[in-house]
Amino acid sequence: MENGRDTFPFPYQPYNIQEQFMQALYSALDQGKVGIFESPTGTGKSLSLICGALSWLSDFEEKRKQESAALLHEGEAALSTVTAPSSTSSSSAEPDWITDFVKKKADRDLVSKLKDEELKRKKREERLEMIRNNVQLKYAMKRKSCEDEEAIKLLQLSKEEQTEPQGDQEDEELIIAEYESDDESKTKSRFSATEEDDDLVEEHVTKIYYCSRTHSQLAQFVHEVQKSPFSKDISLVTLGSRQNLCINDEVRRLGSSQRINDRCLEMQKNKHDKHQEEGVKRKRGPAKSVCPYNKATALQQMRDDVLGKVHDIEQMLKLGRETHSCPYYATRLSVPPAQLVVLPYQILLHEATRKAAGIQLKDQVVIIDEAHNLSDTLSCIHSAELTGAQLCRAHSQLTQYSDRYKSRLKAKNLMYIKQILFVVEGLVRVLGGKVGQNPQTQTTQTGTEMLTINNFLFKAQIDNINLFKLPRYFEKSLISRKLGGFVEKYAGSGVSLHTQNSIKENRRTEGLNRYLQTLQSNQSTTPADQQGSEAEKVLSASPMMQVEGFFMALTNSNTDGRVVVQRQGTVSESSVKFLLLNPAVHFAQVLEQCRAVIIAGGTMQPVSDFKQELLFSAGVGEERITEFSCGHVIPPENILPLVLCSGPSGQELDFTFQSRDTPRMMDETGRILSNICNVVPGGVVCFFPSYEYSRRIVSHWEASGALSRLANKKKIFQEPKKANQVEQVLSEFSRCIQRCAADPGGLTGALLFSVVGGKMSEGINFSDDLGRCVVMVGMPYPNIKSPELQEKMSYLDKHLPHNGGKSPGQALIENQCMKAVNQSIGRAIRHRGDYSSIVLCDRRYARPATLSKLPEWIKERTSTHTTFGPAFAALRKFFLEKKQKQVECHLQPA
């Protein structure tokens, strides 16, 4: 293994760059490196990752097996050797018989350990083989005789209607249990109700965690695994949220992820309580609903099915319905014996969520794909925000809860509730308001303030509260869950609660869940439903959950974050936001525990800030980092990148903030697009720096008539702001191009106005005729006036070294801009036979420092033009040659 591999199993003859990729990947995994791998979309990156990583895993297991066998042989040989008595003895040394006994005991212990490991490995391999051969395992038949009876009982219980509560006895489930200790003793697993059988507790084998950004990307990866040579031999499990994996229609109907989590956990608790109450006379009250899909034997069976064959999420849902078993818990039970675990990287990067999913990173391999925005993702996941309305609502609800159950709560619970109320009151005070009053009518002076964590605590007058104990109390007392139940039960009963609340499995994931909401790009709701759900989004979330998330964020180091206090006229609209400035502090846990970490993407350039901010700051040395970047598989003549410094009328293209809104600049942009549409067939995708600028320039073109002139050549589409409309726009865009290709006498194709960083700048393929030209209007720099960005720049300038005469803060905004550009222009070329042109409209793209940040395979083919004529001639020639080549291909005999 030290020399790597020369050949790799592959479903077809790999490209040279794929072989190089796999060899570099194999070497990085074998040497325990942190690898940064860049392979453009269309070069078969997923298959290269699969075949390279699984080849290493296979070899690693074989080598470890051989080493264990050799050690076992040596140990047994040593035990069988009779040691001859020594003729001399030293007065200062142990007697020979004691030395011999100690040595023999060590040998025996080693042999025993090796034999146990070998036995476990053989059992695991035999079981997997039996699963794959559809042989019924003995332990899967345990309690089979009573399974049907149990299922019937559970189904009946789940459908029983709730009766009216009798007295305060019904509120027993809303009372916080006695909080006995502040120590961090291990809490029971979230799915411990399904782990009462020893058969379900397994040791973690060496595995690879593959992470990507969205569920659709994970599904594509699983399909690639199914096509690979490893599909029959690998144990793969895909992790997802309850919202993705639940098959209980009663729970799925709840819609939001919070309410689904809430209901599921309640059913788990009811099942656990049911087991405890067996043989004991049950208290008066309605029967508690339990989930009929959470049965030990069914979970075992589904776990075996998941491990025996590669399934994507849709296939697992189907399997769960067939086996009457919960895919959510079955997949989590499958994690320890699985060799490849596929999951969204938000789950892996957030420590509390990682633990809840049963993920152990010690000595394992992590591959993070689509990692170009990894730093921003880490910051977003670990940030937290609270509005004044949420704070006032949380204070009101918790006060009413405390007043109602004061006589039934233990003293320590009351003490912590008072502390929570005290802190919330301090947060409202910072916003210029008072609790107990309507936040919508309380006015406050408009302004933004940036504070260190310690200064914020002093300003809020809560520096005397131990904020490390409060998150621990939240976690152990389940207070948010109890309060959520209280709100849901008594809303509309004269209690001023304003909202329906729900539970979350993990009470420290507010930033994570806010981030996950931004990834819900394929909703099946109608536009009207979407508007309604967006209007109720704030009210549908439990304010206490977000309070927990904010409290947890305040436990970060004083230097690693800032608190932004934004006053917006009224207390209700004002907010406090924790901003994480040092994402490396959370990524360091992953880097320290894992054997190797691979960070991959289609466009990783520029990587300098990535290494400095995430790796060096996390304590990773230069010697542990390895980089690999490959070109594209397309021929050089299939791409034409152009930098335009001026337009058709000679107007210099300067899309700086000061000049981009001028009529002459907007008019010149319209003329450039008009000329491009004259010579480019099929689809043209034009990216603007922001939604606001897109709106302004299109409005200007409508008034000037430029838009109608464009519409005479290509049908115009615009990127929708709502995620659920993206698919519809893309489908119509594609159909229009197909119709135009079939009718050469009409329009020449379609023109799509999109936004950098929007819904179509990542993850969308404009292959072939859908994207024959990508136009980038201006440079999408982030808003330099943003207080958050200014603070981030200041932090980097203070903590990172200055390189090349440029401050780290300045490098940050330039790199953010070019990363966004690289993602957008990479939408067009998607396979070896594809071809496209890229037009960068801004003289600033001609700067050497800017050009150096383009992907290598684009940069080496880019030409810069100070005047429009030669650039337009090159563009026209490019497409005439492609058209001529297509004609020649059609004329050739079959």
C-alpha cells in the first residue's frame, strides 16, 4: 500500500485525469492527509471519489487482516515456546519466573484480543454474506410469534382519540422532571427505546463518511455507487432527517420539520413509558399514542436489508413501508457496521447533531464534496439570531408556564427558569424594550452595534449568570419540549401564547436548522401555500428553541465571535445576532479525530484563504495538507472564455457600484447582449451581481425598448425568487430551446436572466444547447458596508498573516467574489462533447490578480479584448466552426 495503486476497478475505461485523481486520493487516505481536490464538473469526479476511496478501504481492511494474522501467529508461537531457566540471576532484577509470567500474560492478552477481533470480523462478514444471499438470520426471528400481535396493539394505540383531560393529572407530561445534577453525565441515546436488545448495539467498523450539500446531490452519488464495481460488496447507508425518512402518515401530515421531530420524540417517549408501566396499574387519562413502525425486530430486519444492498432514500422509504419499519431509526442503527455512510455535511459539521445521529469520527475517513462554501457554511450553522418579538414571546410563555406549575416544580427547576427569564429580560433590554409590554408598540432608536461576547453580556447585565450551565439544563430538563407541549395544549384557552410550538431532537441546532431551511429548494407546495408558509415561518418556530441556540452560541470564546445588536424602530423588528468569526474552532474537531479528511469540489479556487482560515487556524500543519487539481476532459477548442473591457459603442465596461446604474452602462450592456444573441444559438444565461441590480437593469431596458429587441431574437426568462418555481422556469426554458432548434425560421433560442449566488448559480446544469454562452455582468463583490463583513475583515486582519502586500480582509472579499463567479461560469460545460463560450463583462477581469483566481482549465484559454470588435469576431467564428462541424458529421455516411 505504501506505493499506492496503479489500477482501480472502474465501470469503463477512465480518463487519464480520473486515474491521476484516484491515485492522489488513494495516497492521501493512506498517509492520513487533509486533501483539497478539485475536479471540474463533467470530469467524473463522483466515480473517481468512489472507486479511489473504496479501493483504499478494501486494501486497508485486507492489510489489517494480514497484520492481525501475523501478530496472532507470533503470539501463539511465543506462548508455545518453553523458556529455558537462566543460569545467572541479578540481585536487583525480578526473579526469572516473575518476568516470564508477566511476558506470558502480555502475550496471552494480545492473542486473546486478536482472536476476539478476528471472530467479530468473521461474524460480520458471514452475516453480511447471509444478508446478501437473502438467508433469514436467527436473531431476526426473535419474538416473531408476538410481533403481529404487538403491531396490532400499536396501530390501535396510535389511532386512539385523545379524551378530555381530567384535572391536573393530564398535565403530568408537561412538568419538568427533577433536575438532580449539573454534571455532564452521559445521557441516554435518542433512540435508546429501540436499543434494549444487545443485538442492536454494534462496534463501529472502519468507514468512509461521504458528505455533500443537498439530498439531491447525495441521491446522485448513491446512484453512481450503484453503477460502480463496488455496488455488490459495499455496505452503504444514507442518513437524512425525519422529514425525509418518516413513513408514518399521521406524523408526515404535520409538515414542518419541527413539528415532525416533536411528534416523533413524543411517540418514542410514550413507547418507553409504556414499557415501564407494564405490569403496573396505569394512571387515569387518555391512552398515549405510539409509533407502529418502531419495533425492534422490524428495525433489525430493515437494518439488514439496508446493509445488504445499496439503497437511495426513495428506495429506503419503499422498503420501510414493505417491512413496516421506520427508515429513520433503521438507518441510524445501520451506521456502526456500514462501510460507507452518505449524509448532508451539515449533520457531520455540527457536533450536537453528529452525536444525535450516532456518528463517531475517531480514525475514520471523511470526504466533503461540493465544499467550495465550507467556511461560510460552518459560520452559518454555528450562528444564531433572535428577534425582539421572539424574545418577548418566549418570556411570556415561560412566565405563564412557571406560574401555572409553580407548586409542582422542584426548587432547582424554578431557580433555572428564573435565570432563563432573567437572561431573556436582559436581551430585550439591550434592544431598548421591556418584557411584559407589546414589542410592536415599543419604539427604539434605530442603529447597529457590534459587541464582543463579554461586552454584550455586560451591556445586557447578565454577566453574573453561568451560561455554560443553562444550555446543559436545557438539554437535560427538556424544558423547550415541555414548554412546546404547554403552548400547543393551551393556545386559544385564554393563555396569551401567540404561537404553536414544537420540539426538536437536538436543542442546540438553531443555526443548523435555519441553514437547512435555505436548502429546501424543491418544495411541492403551490405558490399560494408557499406565501402562507413564509408569512407564518417566524411564528411556527418555537422561540425557546432559538433562545437555546443563542445561549449556546454565547458560550463561544470571546475572540471567536461577535454579537450584532440591530435596532429597527420597534422592539419587535429589532434583533440580536451571534456571528461566528472563526469557523476553524468547530472544524478542528473533525480534523483532529479523523484519520484523513478530503475536501473536494468542482471549483475550489482560490484555495489560499481556504487553507489559511480553515486548516492552518485549526492547527493543521502544511506537511499534512495535499492538493490536487486537474483540467477538464473537453478539447481546448470547445471553450471560448473572453474578457470584455469595452462595449460595441466603445463605452468602457466599469460595473463598480458608482457607475453601474448609469443609463449609458445599462444601454451598453443591452447592446452587448443583443450582439451575443445574434450569433449564439440555443440558450444564453446572463448572470447579474444581485436581484436588485437585475430588477433595475431589466426595468431600464423595458423603458428604452432594449428588452423588446432582445425578445425578438430569443425568448426571455427570469430566475424566480421562490425556490418552488425554479423547476418550472427551467423546464419552460429547456422546452423553448428545443422548439427553436426544430424551427430554424423563428427565434434562435432563449435568454435566461439569473443572479450570482442565486438558485441557478449552483447545482443547475446548463449543458449542451441550454448554455451555449454564459455572460457575467460585472463582479459580484459582497456588500462592503455590511457590519458583519466589516467585522469579519477586521478579525482576519488581526489574526491572519498578510500575504503579497494585501490584507486578509481585502483578500476575503476578492476571493468571495471570484468563488461566486467560478461557480456561475462552471454551469455550462458538463461533459466531454459539450462546448460553450464565457463572456466576462468588466475591465477589472483583465487584472492579472483576478485572472489568476479563475479555474486553471478556463484561465489558460481566456483571451482579453480592450475593444469589442475582435471579441465579437472570435465569438462568431467559434460558433460558425461548431455549426460547420455538426453539418460535416451529419453528412458522413453511417
